[in-house]
Amino acid sequence: MSYRQFLLLPHLKIHNANAMSSPYTIGFPAMTAWLGAVHALQRHLRQQGLIELELKGVAVSCHQFDLQTYQGPGDFVSSIVGTANPLDKDGSRPAFVEEARCHLEVSLLVEIQGLDSDDDQRFIELVNQQVQRMKFAGGDLLSARKAEFLPVNEDDTTSMKKALNKLMLGYVLIERRALLADSMRQEGKDALDALLDYLSIQHRATQDGETVSWSSKRKTAGWLVPIAVGFQGISELGTAKNQRDVSTPHRFAESVVTLGEFVMPHRINNLDDMMWQYRVDLQRNLYLCQTLSNA
């Protein structure tokens, strides 16, 4: 039998999370933000004596999402709803950089390894305490339900469904990088053109006599979205002036964006399809977040 241990952080209500997931996409926060929060939680728990603990991967289920934008009557595009900064000494507004923000409610399913069964109760208590002090995707935590410990037997359908039901009602984010790869290989397109092909909506009109009917469709079915999943190094490893950690090599990097899809949890047949983890490819200078089934 295949037993796995999970930590459920249910219904985290987050205010003013960072919605600018990459330099050219605005929407659901990047996967680097969610894995970064889980990594920060792991570091704290290890400092509390759980030395062998490893939070291996995370699944994100979105229950509610409110992007802070405004579209007035007749507007073609939406505008970012900004925040008002304090006035200058002379009473004028200071210059500011527009920041895309969102309010959202999510549940996180985190895979656990290296936890002794004698520490289960203490582990949950420490998690409940630390989560209240944390930021998630740069946003403030307004409220959260109590964390739960979920053992799952992957050979038992009932056990799998019980865990997935904890993520309802919501949509979990899975990786659809394979769609881009297939399009680039079969149609000879570059990555950006392939990405836009799957995100664009095509409107077509057909005429039957004097009757004109319109239809709209995408290249493939599904709630496909662009999602930032990491970085690619664009300079050699080295040191930089005033870098935060002088003991860690530094390099400049740019965002990596691929296709993701939001699906209902009951459509998940393999937990690895929705569990994201870090993956490093030093040969290609890639620092990525990928689902376990695509790693």
C-alpha cells in the first residue's frame, strides 16, 4: 500500500496578495509565492526542533478570487485599483508604481515527510501558531481554519476522495506545460506564440441567408491560464554589490511563464498531478516549480 501524509491548511483568507505574478501577467499569484510560503513554514518548524521535517510539495485550491481592477462603462481594458499613498510635505501625491493586488481564499494541501508519529499533535499546534504570523503571496492573512493532518492511502479510492473533498468547493491549479511543448514541436511556433494561441478566444460569424450567428471558442477546452513557475538565470553565478546574503551565489534571472489549468478537485485521479515542488536544472540555469507528475 502507498501511504502519504499531508497537512491541510484550509480556507486561508488573504488580503492584498501580489497579483503581478510575472513582468507581463496579472492574475493568480505565482507558484513561487505558494512554495515560498511553505518553505518559510518548514524553516520555522525545524527551528522548533522538528529537524527531520520536510514539506515536500503543495497543492493550491482557490475558493474565491477578487482581482483589484476596475472597468468603467465603455472601457475596453481594465484599470488597476491602486492604493493612496500618504501626502508629501507640500500636500501633493507622491509618485508611485502601480501594484496589481488581489483578495483571495485558498486551501493548501502540503505533503509531509520525516515527521515522527509522536510529534503529530505538537506539529499541528506549531503550524496553527505560525500560520497566523505569516504572509502568503505578499498578502496579509485575515483568517484561517485550524490545520488538519491527513494520512492518505493512494490505493484506497475512499481515502483519496476524502482528501480531495477537503479542497472543495474550489479549483486546483495543475500544470499544462505539455500543451506548449506539443504546439512548438508540431506547429513550429515559439513559446510565446504557442502560449497566446491557447489563451486567445476566436470569434467567428456564419451567415445563413439573412441570419448571422456568432460563435466563440478557444484552441482547446479547459480553464487555461498563464502562470509564473520560476526563473531562468541570464548571468553567471557570482557576487553582486549589496546582495542580501553574502554567502550565497547571486545571478540575474527572468521569469518563466507556462500554461496552467484550474480544475475541480473531483477530476484529479493522481495526487501528483496537483502537487507542486521545486526543481533545479543547473545545466539550463532553470529554477522551477513543477508538479510531481511532470518533474
